[in-house]
Amino acid sequence: MEINLSQILSLSVPEKILLVETIWDSIASEKKKGSAYTLSPEQIHILEEEMANYSRNPDEGSSWDEIKKRISKSK
């Protein structure tokens, strides 16, 4: 299968959104069919570390609202 990146990048924003939604739906349907997503041992280790850090310090970090405000200010 040949994917032409320049064609994808030339799509309008609504067309790109539709393409992404279609791709996402296809991924979701594969998961429902039993396709397994596998993580590498390194990815599992990182996720376990992050969960442990969160368990130790649940109030550390930023809320989604705080992150959105910072992003909006940086524009």
C-alpha cells in the first residue's frame, strides 16, 4: 500500500479530521475483534513508574484545565 503524505497534507481540515476519525474507528474495531496491542517491556516499565509516582503524589502535576490555560497563553 502506498500512502502519499503530500496528498494527506493537502486535505482541508475537515477532510483531515474525517480521515483521522476513520483511522481511529478502524483501530477500535480491530481491538473489538480481538487484535492485541502489545507494549514493549520498556513501555510497561515506564507506565508502571508513572502509576507508582502518581500513587505516591496524586496532587503533583497539573490538571487538564491548567494545561489548557497554559497552552492558550502560549499562542
